[in-house]
Amino acid sequence: MDQWMAWAGTALSVFITAAGFYMGWRRYQSDSLRSRDVAVWADKAIAMLLTVELCAKPGTPIGGDEQVRRLSDAYFTLSALTEQGRLFFVNIGERDGTRAGGTYDGRRPKLLDPLVIAHKAAERMIDRPDETSGALHAVLVEQRKAFVAHVQSEIGRRQSIARDSRKGGETSDLDAMIAEKA
């Protein structure tokens, strides 16, 4: 009887250990999948943030009709990306004033703010194309940088793996590089 209890205890220990490893592996897989999904979503968001930013740049080479087309696309896409972002990042706390209910209870996470600001900027530039300014461009650059920093910390890749990727970059002088090749 004692030998049977010892075998049962050993089997139970092995089962519990295996179950723990399995649950850990499943959690790792789930976290990894979420990180990949967030990265894909963030790639689209960054492209739209850059579109609005480049259209807002004083002296942009993007012409009238092309600029309106790109801004219109960014306007709709940024709205959709903000809503998709709510799938990854839930609202925080309670909203001031009336409650919206469900997904919209509370305040939107700070990570989504740059998308909302770029959406508003795209609308403004469509409605008032002659009103672009350096200040608007500076706001959009700041928002894109904040978004990238938030997403980078969310995904968790704070340090590159490859040795060459960890080296510091150098600000290059394009004119000097061209003169060197001439």
C-alpha cells in the first residue's frame, strides 16, 4: 500500500509539473500572439501618423489633390485604428460626466491619444488646407514619437538582440555624403 501511495504521489507531482509547464507555454504563446497583433496594428498606425505629419510639413512636396486624397484616407484609417486599439487597450477609470457604456466607459488610454490628435489634424487640414503651420507639424512629430515610445514599451522589445542593431546611430549630413561620392 505504501509503495502504491509513493507511485501515486510521484505521478501526481509529474502531472502537476507538466500542467504548470503547459499553462506557462500557453500563456507565453498568448502573450507572443498579442505582441505580434499589437505590432501589426502599430505598423499601420505609424504609417498613418507619418502620412498626416508629412502632409502638415510646411513646403511639403505632396500636391493639392494628392494631399487631400492621402489626408482623407488617413482620416478614416486613423478612426478605425483608434477603435481597433480599444481591442488591445481597455479604458481606464471612470469618465467625467455622462457614461458612454461598455467599451467606452472610462478614459481612453494615453497610447491612443496620438491617433485621435492625428485624426483631428487630418480633418482640420482637409477643411482648411491653407491653414497648415509649423506648429501643427511639430505637434504631429511629437505625437508620433510618443506613440512609438508607448508601443515599444507595450511590446516589450526595449533592446535589440543583434549586436550591430545595438550600436548608436550617427546623424548623417546628406550634403556631405553626396559630396564625398562626387
